[in-house]
Amino acid sequence: MATQQILVFGRDVALTETRLLILQTSGFEARGVYSLAELVHSLCNSKVDLVLLGHSLIEEDMEAALAIAAQVIPAVPVLRLIIFPWLTAINNEKVLDITKGPYQLIDTVRAIVSIREAGRP
């Protein structure tokens, strides 16, 4: 099985770099993007198994990222991190309360990409 490719979009460099480190030390190939233009470029030019959206994105960035992902790579799952448990999915993405900690992030990412991997021919 190939290493799963995780694309992390966030505006806060420290948070994004921390998430990248967590994912990379857990065996994923993860790369970060920090703007919508970088997100579009990566989605159009790279293999992506999961898009992870940071919890600190402003609402406009979150909605734009979800719309871009749905248009460019509709079959690729999106995981949106939240810190308020009452927030719900906006556009059929998966949602994870990031206050549950890094182990829950790893377990959730593994579950999402393994389901996607199992569905491939």
C-alpha cells in the first residue's frame, strides 16, 4: 500500500506545522498550504488522499476551501477541524473536534484514508 497523501490547509503556520509533524511521524506523507491559491495548485497537480482544514481558518476561507475541494476533487474526503462541538458539516465533509487531542486526529485520519483505500480498485 502506498503512503497516503494528506494536504493540510491552514493560515496559522505554527498550528499547520504541528499538524504536519504529527501526521508525518504517524506514517503519512503530509504537506501544508497556506493560501487558497496554493490549495488549488496542490489539488490540481498532486495526488491527494485527504484534505485537512485547520480550525483557525476564517469562515470565508473554510467555505471557499470546501467548494474548491468539491469541484476539483469530489471523490477525495475532507476533514474539517473544529473547536466548538456544536459546529456541523457544511458541505458533506467529516468534522473532528480537535480538543480531543492528537491521537484522535491520527485515528480519524487513518480511518478515513483506509476506507478510501479499501474502495479503490
